[in-house]
Amino acid sequence: MSQGFIDLYSDTKSQPTDGMRQAIMSAVVGDEQKDEDPTVLELCRRVSSLLGKEAAVLLPSGTMCNEIALAVHCRPGDEVICDSTAHLIHFEGGAPAALSGVMIHTIQGERGIYSQSQLATALERPQSRYAPRTRLVWVEQTANLAGGTIWPLETIQSVVATAHEAGLVAHMDGARLMNAVVATGIDAKEYAKGFDSVWIDFTKGLGAPMGSVLAGSKEFIDEAWRLKQRWGGAFRQAGFLAAAHLYALDNHVDRLLDDHRHARLLSEGLSKLPLISITPTDFPTNIIFFDVAKTGLTAKEVVAAAKLSGLGLGAFGPTSIRAVTCINISAADVTRAVQILQKVLVSKVNPQLRQM
Ligand SMILES: *Cc1c(COP(=O)(O)O)cnc(C)c1O
């Protein structure tokens, strides 16, 4: 990250800490795809037990976790039910169609979270030779595009139960599951209970350079391994990566609460700026969204101007902007971010100032 630049684009911008870099340097490594990397094996055991599953596999990215899970659970023509904001739909390059040939059936949930009754309604369509075969129910914890919202445990449990009663399988995109865990104090394995597959991302708030771990039954992971190999996701000395992940599990989980506190500070600061709307105002984890419609500028224009002034943000809609806190961002950075945005808006929106 360049000097002084405050990057709130995403928690994917998190930089490895000194401790993590040391853990990487001193990792004991072996040939991962031969099951000979002791650090990877230890990581997979740790994550299986964290998530309450039989087995786990290290993958290069969260996207690959989602796409491998889809391909293992579904056949071409099958239908996946998810919220309309799901990462799966918007940020995975059309992979559900391209790699697995599945249909996506969206539910318009409340801030990324649909209810058991909405799921039941989606399942009411009579199965016949005309209908796609519904196969998989999808939950994203936390819901990224909805502002890092947390699925309540009871909602998750009722959704998973409904899926299983209907003979379907359930998958959790747990990219930021650990953010939900620290925010609520509910164990990861409680949230993951009943899911046929679940993964966590180490390159978001947990601060590793890359990598995710997908967990499930031994049978599921055996099939996932076949696709990991086929799609070129098998590693060699991946213990360097696994060492970063183990370090993150030991040192970077509890501190996610700092990110949540900083996101709250940020939303409070931004809500005081006259031309910015924040609705709703309660962002439970590290992701906030705000709207710049009142400035008369587009989100892209504001983001471009902020970037020139040393602040990274993301345009996620015509007038909607996302800001995400992570380990790189201090409380002082948040204060400065609000000041930068205020200056940017004054100079862009006030015509007199613009002519100066
Ligand atoms: C980032 C993200 C992914 C994809 O993870 P990568 O490691 O970036 O491929 C999937 N789902 C959600 C909700 C995410 O935020």
C-alpha cells in the first residue's frame, strides 16, 4: 500500500502482519497434493474442527470454494436457491453457468438474508418434467453486498432444516463467517451445523495473502479434491500459505472486533456529512454502504475523486459506495477518511469552490 493512502475498498487489501510474515518464513513444508505438507494437514484439521466437519481442503480462493462446492453438489440444469445479493451471482465471472451449468433462483431477502418462509415459498413449485431440479440452498454469512449483515442462528437453522426436509443440500459461503462469530459470540461450528459444505476466507479480514479452506464430509472433500486437481488448484509447498492461515486463526480472529468498531466509527462520521445518506445505519460487522445521490455526482465520480485525495472506496451501484475496514485501518485512518471525503465533496459539489 502506498504511503498514507487509506484503502477502504475491501478487506482483501489487508496486508500480512510482521508476525504472519515470520510464520510464513519458518513454515515446515512438503508436497501438498501428495498430502505431504504437514502445515497444510494441520490447517485442514484445525478448520475441520473449527467448522465441525469431517474433512477440509485448502484452495487458492473463496471463489474456487464456491465453484467446487457447486460442481460437487449439482448436475447441469440443477437449480441453486440464494439471495439476490449473493457473491456467487455478481462476482464469480458467470462460473455457475460456465463451470457447472446450474440455474440460479434468487430470493429477495431482507438485507441479504431470506427467511425460512421465503425459502418454503421458493420450494412450492411442483416438481415435474418441466421444472429444473432444485438441488442446493445457499447462505452467505456475512452478507457482503447487504453491508456485512449477520444471519441470525435461528434463521440459519430453520433454512437448513427446510432444505434437508425437501431433500436438498445446503452450502454456506462463509467468506466472513469469523466476523459473524466475533460479533455475536456464537461458535463457527454452531453457524455451520447442518451445512453440507462451508468455507472460510483467509484473505479478507483474517489478513493472509491468499487462500481459503472448504470443509464438509469426507466424501464431499474427496470429490472436491478431484475438481481441485482438475481445475489446477492443487499446490506443492503450500505450507507457506497454511502457516499464514494458522497464524491468522491464533492471532487475527479476536481483533476483527476492532474492524467492526472502526466501521461503526466510519458510518457515524459519514452520517454527519450533509450530502451523504446512510440507510440503514446499523452495520454489524466491517462493511458499510452509503449513498451519494444528494451530491448530484455518481458513485464512480466520487470514488475517482476520493482516490486522487488518498482514499480508496468502491462504487457498487449508480450512487452507492462501499467502504470496508480491515487490519490496515486504524481509528485515526477512519477520522481522516471522513475528512478526506468531506473535502472531496465540498470541492466537487460547491460550484464556487470548483471554479477556484
Ligand atoms: C470475497 C468473497 C468471495 C470470494 O473469495 P475470493 O477469495 O476473493 O475468491 C466469495 N464470497 C464472498 C461473500 C466474498 O466476500
